[in-house]
Amino acid sequence: MDNSPPPFQPGYFDGATHHFRVRVYFEDTDLSGIVYHANYIRYMERARSDMLRLAGIDQRAAMESGEGAWAITDLALKYRLPAKLDDDLLVISTVDAVRGASVIISQNIMRGQQLLTTGRVTAAFLAPDGRPRRQPKNWADRFTAIMNGENFPC
């Protein structure tokens, strides 16, 4: 009998949307048990990283090979309701636009049916010298497939 845990899989795709679960821990909160504002950005970053990994976009390999890395060039957030200690949250991400050197992603943080925070992020692909560089074609193709809700092998 194998008692090993199942593979770690916090996120998944449902059509054109990526879903990523987050639990609020004590370290995420202030003294009142409310999530500290900067941690919403961390939750969204984790969700985007998971989305890229599931889509077959290997950020680490691109960095290590000297090809480039993603950098956030624009970020807009709207806080609507606070998340609290021990909440089970869901970060829902959608690709809004794919450009030569960037991608725009919208994200919502939910607690059940309640919308807590909305965000929109522009991530640019940068060469090692910090200048924008066209993202790899297969990455742009993956983002376009995600945006269109297409199934693709992961």
C-alpha cells in the first residue's frame, strides 16, 4: 500500500481561466487577523507562476540560459473586502492580451463567492541587460492558447 501524498498541484486550468488556491496563515496577517495588503500581491504572483508552469513556460530555464526574465511593468489593485486568518482563497487569473514582449493578466482573489481583490498586471520579458525583448514564440503561442481557452498539452 502506497501512503505517499499525491503530487503537489495547487492550481489548474478551467478553460481560459487558471485557478489557484491559497490558505491564509498567521504570518500573512497583521495583529487584527486581517491579511496585510502586500500579501495579496504575493498570492497573485504565486498564481501567475503556477499558471506559467502549467502552461509549459519554464522561467527558470530562460533565466539560467541568459535568455531573459519576466518583470512587472504595471500593476493595478483594488481592495474590496479583507481576507482573514485561515480563509481559503481562490486566485482566478485570465490572460487579457499577448504582445511581442509582454502579457497582460487580470486576477481576482475570491473567498467563496465574495470578490475580495481585483488586479491587473503587465509582465514584460526582459533581456539580461534589462531591455525589453520579444518573448519566445512558443510562450506567446501558449499565452494566446490560454486566452482563447484552448486545450494544450502540458
